Amino acid sequence: MNVTELSELEKVADKIKKLLALSQSPNEAEAMAAFAKAQEMLTRHNLSLADLGDSKPQQVQEEIVFEWQRLVSWKVILMAGVCRANYCFDFTRKNHHGLQLIILGRPINIASARIQFEYLMETIERLAKQTKGDACGRQSLRKFQNAFKLGAANRLAVRIIENSERQKREGIAANSESEQVTAIVVRSLYERLEAELKAYTSRNLKLKHGTLKPSWGSFDGFEAGQSAADSVSLHKQVPDNRQGYLPISR
């Protein structure tokens, strides 16, 4: 990556960070609205590259997000949804230290996915700490909060993907700074970048596809997490001043 490309990546990443920083209140609707706005901005940026004819083709790369001794299911589920919305692909890889969670995509899309994932991960952890549930004792509370994280991550991932699918159907509305983007243009972008990722994986990776089916120690905690995520609006725009399981590749 040359200096110009690095500068552009940092510029877009900085805009996304500032956009998400607008929503640090306890209002989770604002948190997810900020996420949706950041994803919209990333779509427009990818389209601007396409308008240039990709005279300097964007290189697909792999980036390690986490290294664990054991799988953290709720983070893997959340990352899968975030990657889908950011034109990326995630997979896990075993090594002698344990497991690696890896994102595959163009540098700017990976940067956006990481920023948005960390933001939503912190949101879920904060919500889990705030909830007490009906748990009695430290161990029961821990189970409740862990199940809460799993439920919230699962539901948020589904909602994020639903928002991406809505963009493909309806396009992106015009705003004070940018023109309308039609649905056919959005779908074309998704298809192009998806083909790019598939070409890379077929050349460079040998992946086994499976379905992640985590268990939880508290059904009430899981439902509470899903309920918290369901109260979030993905449609709401951020003011200018301000259920099923997902397939995981291995």
C-alpha cells in the first residue's frame, strides 16, 4: 500500500470513528443508527473507487482480529454480521496458540469492519454489565450475562444483515452531501466485491464450512439480550449534530 492509499484509508477510518463517537449515550437506537450511517458512507466510498474504474486495483488481504485459546461464540457471530455489511469475509484458523479470527477484504473495508465491530462489541459488553436478570449468586449472574451477550450479538448480526439486504432492494437515499444510489448499483457493488473475495479464497485458502451452534447457560439471559437488540432501530438516521445462527467458516 502506497502513501496515498494509506492516507485515504486513514481519512475514511477517521470519519467512521467520528461518526460512531456521536452516539455514546445509553440510547442503543443511536448506536445502531450510527452503525447504519457508517455502513452507508463505506458503500459510497467503494462506489467512488468503482467510478474511477479501479485504476489502482484494491488488494484483498487478510487481517487477524483476535487470537483465542477457545472460541468466543458471541464475538464470532457479531463479526460475521459486521463483515457482511462491510464487504468482507471472516473465518477462523487454528494454530499452535489456539484460534485466530481473521477478516478478509480490501484494506478500507477491513478497517471499517474492525472499527464498527469494536464499537458494537463494547456496546454489548456495557449492556451486559448493566443487566442483573433474576440471577442469584456470582456464578448465575455470569451465566446470565454471557447468555445475554450471545442473544444480543445473534440478534444484532441478523438486523445488520437485514439492513444490508434492504439497501440492495431500495438503494440509498440522497442527502445534503451525496446523490441517491439506486438499488441496482448497490447490488452490483455487493456482487463485484463478493466475487473478488471468492476468487481470493479459491486461490489462497482451503476452508471448511460449518454452522456455529453455541449453547448458553441461561435462556432468560439469551432472551433478554435478543430483546435489547430488537429495540434498536436500523432505519433511524443520525442527526448531523450528533435468529438464527450464522454460518462460520473454518
